[in-house]
Amino acid sequence: MIDVMTQPVDIGSYKNFVSPEFFETLLSTGDKLKGLRVCQINATGSGGGVAEILRTLIPLMRSVGLIADWYVLPPDEEFFRITKTIHNLLQGKEGTLSDGELNYYLTHNERTALKLKGKVSQFDLMVVHDPQPLPLLSFLGRLPLSLWVCHLDTSFPNIDMEKNLVPFIKLYDGVVFSHENYVFEGLDSGMVSIVPPAIDPLSSKNMPMSLSMARGIVRGLGINPRHPLISQASRFDPWKDPWGVIEAYRIAKKEIPELQLALLGVLSASDDPEAAEVLRSVEQYAGDDPDIHLFSDPRVIRDREVNAFQRASQVIVQKSIREGFGLSVAEAMWKRKPVVGGNCGGIVRQIRDGKNGFLVDSPQECADRIIALLKDRKLALRIGRAAKKSVVESYLTPRLLMDYLVLFAQLVDTKGLVPVANRGKRGFELGGGELLATP
């Protein structure tokens, strides 16, 4: 296991994003869990929405009194190839995992569990994210409290893959999905919680930036700031439908000849070996159109540049076919940008069609909405204002932190755990005095 380091974050920095009552409740909930030792485990420490969420959530948990650690799986090219297949199957792709692939998936988790076993006594609660480390629990023996979090759009999962994973999921004390429609068949409703993700308003991707600065940044990357710009910021993935975005752009360009398109999908997530292949396909589909700009180099496109593109664009597109949540949607809405999103999963949770954004099912519908927003400034402003309001109300980090603290408290209460009272000791123990994490 690899320990991921994070920068300290003060919960007080987020006080102005919530009501005084909410902030006080947040602090008091954290105080009740003070000393709880939480271990978060996912596939990778950089690239992708899960790593982005944990980079803020871990230090915030520490700020309210929890003892939080973050570990990622040891890198393995074949393992990540297989888990990307699992990812695709869970989001509805046809096919099966071979016996050899399933065995490799389980063996890698077993090896990882052996490295983790010596640390188990340091945890009260282990939170495991997504399918990659899901089987860890089956190889660890007696454990602290455990929670599995699924960030995928599993509204129409491959049934065979679902059946393979449900037995591992049932080993956990609780399961989190980001949408009610994602819950797997066969899970006890009492163990399931719905917790949508959220964005960090203080991250470099979301912090305030003047329009003039944003335009200057995108100008330096080949964009003409005097011409209309639409953009999609998401990894190069078949489920994000970059080809459909290009098709919509081409339809819209017939009405708006100066239209430009930027696709930002940096190749930085080590658990996504498919991205480079998708990028090559998109490059071929884009052809030599000088107004289509593809960005994939993480040395060029960082959070600051994503922030600039989202602010300099007149319309943001997220034309996904499957989407667990779509952090890029909330990011754009936070910046008062009108978003045209795919009519699926987590995007539907965020966008109320015609109220704070638009939902579409085809490139033609996507193009029609782009044209309407570019030609009707009042419509774009109205949608953008409503979009910002909805993010403020529901999709900022303090709400996500509170949801997890409440869920942790429920798990602790269910097991009858109490804080360790002896001076010099930290963590929680069973009411009878038996340490929960004892092997």
C-alpha cells in the first residue's frame, strides 16, 4: 500500500459557504467522533474524481478531529487493465471477465491485503472506494468497521459482473452509492446510503479567477478569446462520448462559423489504461479542424487551466452516456456557466432540464442547446445563475463532509463503540473494552 500525503486544510476556511447553524452542527458532529481512526483506500492518488475528492476530504476530516489516513493500491498495469474492464462492465458494457482475469484481480488484492494487515490495528473504520480494492476485506480477516463507496454509474450494470461483486460488497458494514438508481440487486437496504459527491470551492480549479485572466490563459493555449468557445473537461473515456461532442460542435458550427471546441482530458490517472487509445481515436475523428483543440498533457493542463477554460467558455458540455456524478458539471455550474449534459446518472441529479442547465440524448439535441445558449445571452445568464445556486445549496465540500460524519456516527452507534478515554490512547473501542481493531 502507498501512503498519500495531503496538505493541511482548516475547516474554518469553509465557514462562509454554509449557514452558521450548519457550521456549528458540523463541528459538533466532528467533536463526537474525535479520535476516530479512518483509513481511506482507493486505486490512485492523482487523476480522476475520487482522488480529487479525497485530497480535500481527508484533511478536512483531520481538521474536525478525526485521525484520517489515505492509501492507494500498488500500481500494476495488468491489474488496472482488468479493473478498467470491470468498470466498463459495471456501467453496462456487454462481455465477461475471463477466469484468468478474475483470478488476477483477486490475487492482486490478496497481495495488497497482506501488506495492509500490519496496519489494520491502527484503524477503527476502513473506507474502500470503487471496484479496484473491493475484495480487500475478504482477505483481511477480522476488521474494524468497513464501508464501500461506489462512484460509478451502475444504473444498468452487466449482470454477470454485478453477481461476481455482490458477495464481496455484502462483507462491508455499509455501502454508499451516489444515486438511488445505482444500488445493486440483493443488497440489504439497511446497509445502503446515498451520498452524492461535491466540489471544493477553494481548490485551484474552482477558486475565483477574473474573466480577463481566464481569457489570457486560454489565448496562450491557442484559443481565440474573441470567438465563442465550448468545452468539455473530462478524461478521454468512451462513456464521456467525446465523439458525440465533436459531432454536436460540427452541427452547431454550421450556424456559428467561428465556434471553437476544447476537449480537456489529461492522461494522468494510472488506473485508466484505456484513455490513450480513446485519445488517438478522438484525434482521428477531429481531423485537421483548427478550431478543435484537444488537450491531454498534464504538464500543460492543470487545475488552473481547467478553471480558465470553464470560465472563458460560453457553454460547457458534458455529453456523457454514463456518469456516476460528473464533478465537471458541478464545477462549471459553480462558475455560473450553462451546462449541456448527457441525460444520464449523476448529471440528471444535478441538472433540472431547462431550469439550471439542459439534458440531451443526442448530438443534434446537444447542438440545438449550444446554439440557443450562444444566441440568447439572457437565457445563458438565467441558466448560469440558477446553476450556481443549486451547487451552493447541495454540492459543496462541507455538505459532503457532513454526510460522511453522520454516516460514520451511525456505524459507530450500531456497533456500540465509544471513544478511547485513557490518556495517551486514540481511537474507539467496544463498550465492553475490547479494542475493535484487535486482529
